[in-house]
Amino acid sequence: MLVMTQDDPVRPENVLVYAIALQQAKVPLELHVYPTGGHGYGLRRTENPVTAWPDRVALWLRGRGLLTAR
């Protein structure tokens, strides 16, 4: 799963190029590009929706059978 924000100074275009490469290699992916959050949002929760990314990853991993519910 790939997560990025539009206001990340690292250039969000990079995640799109990476996602295309993964798709061409037939690697399963899920991509979320959030409007705000900057760079380095980590695991701490803030008012930015991007900080819910750990929940999205857990759902994605469970859906792929790579994470079991506790």
C-alpha cells in the first residue's frame, strides 16, 4: 500500500510513477493520495485524514491474508 500527501515537498508525482511500475510488474497495490499532511506524519494522529493510514494498511493487509485479526 502506498500513501502520500499532495503537499509533500518530496513531490507526490513520485508515488504515481512508482504505482505505475508496480502495476506493470503485476504487484498488487493500493494507493492513497491525501490532500494535506506534509511529510513525516508518522503514526501520531492529527486533524489530517492522512494520519488514518495505519488503519488503511491494516485493512489492506487483512484483505490480502497477510494480517490476522487479534
